[in-house]
Amino acid sequence: MTVLKSFVGPPLNQQFINCYNFSHEQSLEAVKYFREYYTDKGIFENEVYEQIPELLKTLTENGLKLLIASSKPEKFVKNILSQHDLLKYFAFAGGSLLDGSRINKDDVLTYVLKQMQITDLNDCIMVGDRKYDVIGAKKFNLKCVGVTYGYGSLEELKEINADFIIDKPLELLSIIK
């Protein structure tokens, strides 16, 4: 299970290379097979964490602009949010592209910030569950909230020095005032 969890966050082809010593070509073929499954079945095998709909509703009602910067393909991000009726809470949802471009967190963050024409990052905060989210936030000097209810661990988030760490979604409200 630990190996499988390591695939959440970083670009898939890089993880196939790192975990299984695949060649670049083999990693791309593995990603292709994964996406075939994910497109038809895997995309429906997810659940919304408890308190998330309530949190998103509260944040948007308080006038906050919510954005997504995911290493997951943008097409899948939007489909997953839509199937759970959560897309309505986000001003923009950006992700990687199926052609293998824009796969690193900092590339996705650059894209999202550019699309939303955000230049003042002082009022922005990144929320994520893996070290890749914290690393991406730090590259942009963004404050980062690490969440332990995702795929990462408390140890991972502490080791990478997330600015805040929370265990439950609604705890975010005490950080964002």
C-alpha cells in the first residue's frame, strides 16, 4: 500500500521510473494503461472527505476565491469535482495535460496563477496533502497548510515544514480568517 500511495502527488511516469526502474518509454506505456482504466472506471472510485462540502461552501460564502492546482490531469479534476457537485465552489481548476506537459506542481501553479491573473501572492494560501504541494507552495513563497486526511502523512508534512498542519477540513477555518 505504501508504494501505491507514493504515486499520489508526483507525475506518474516519474514514479514508475523511481519505483520500478522503468525506462522512460516503459513509464509512458504504464501511464497509458493507467489512464485507460482511470478514464472508464477509476475516476468513479473516489469519495469526498467528510466536511469538505461544508468547508468549501463556508469559504466561498465568506468571499474567498478557491482555485485548484493539481498534478492530476485537468480533465479528470473537473470530472471528479462535477460528479460530486463541488466544481461550483471553484473559480478555476487547473491541472496537468494528458500529453504529459504541465505535470510538475510548480508548472501547474504558474498556469493557474497566470490564468487567474494573480500577481500579489500575499493573500494566497496553498492547501495540500503531500510534500509536493508544500514544495510547490514554497517555490512561490506561499503559506502552506498540510492536511493529514489525504494521502500524505504527518511525518511527511512535518519533514517538509508545512506552515500549518491540520487533521480535519474544518480546522482550516481557524487558519484562514
